[in-house]
Amino acid sequence: MVMALLGLGMAGVMSAQDDEEPMSDLKFVVVRDYNGKPVRNAAVVLHPVGKKGKQSRGGLELKTDGEGRTNIDGIPYGPLRIQVLAPGYQTFGEDYQIDKPQLEITVKLKRPGGQYSIYDGHGEVKKAEDQKSSEQKAADPKPAEQKPTEQKPPR
């Protein structure tokens, strides 16, 4: 259903264009950044971009095949926002100016980056503080030993 709604939004934008306006055939290749192998079933989402770079309503979602490829014909010239999503990879997003009858776009998806946590490394800081505390105690002169005092029983 989502795909149908996205398709209707893109179709509405395309039908609003004059029939004489130039159209482009787009081809996409989605590969892994680290080894160049294709990414299968990646979602390639096309969003029309309005004036002032604002994303228009609607869009169209395509899925890559086993070779990491997908295509669509009849996209009007002009700005187009392309997002690529695939589980296990960083989301890709970029704006393109569609201005040629045929255009092939290769997207290289990266692995997810490490996540930052406010809790990471705090154990190391504590260990360093404990080490510093131990070193300070060793550097401090020991207090003079006190002899135990004898207590006499009460009479």
C-alpha cells in the first residue's frame, strides 16, 4: 500500500509536467562500499524536489535485483532526491540534477559506523582514577606508628 501511495505521488508530479518536457531513463546500481559486491533487495526511493530544495510530497520506491540493479523510465528532468536503504548498511541520500536522456547512478553503501554512548570508556576513566589514587597513597608519607595503649581494668 505504501508503494502504491508513493507511486501515485510520483505519477501526479509526472502528469503535471508537459508532454513535451524531456524525460530521462534512470538506472541504478547498488553495491557494497568495501568490496563492490551487489546489494540485493535494497530500496531505492525517488522523491521529487520542489523549489528551494524542499522535498515534494509523494515518491516512488524501487527494489534492486540480485545484481544490485534497478531502473525506471520516464522521469522528468529536474532535481530528484534519491535515498537508498538496506538492512545492515548506512542509509544513503543525495540530490541529483536529472538532465540527460539516460543516467546511471552507482550507489556505494557503507557499513554502519560505531555508535557513541555516554557510558563507553567510563570504566577506563575510573580505572585511571583508581590508579592515580593508589599512586598518591604510595607517595604520601606514612603516619607515625602508634603503640597500642594498655588499659587497666576498673577497680
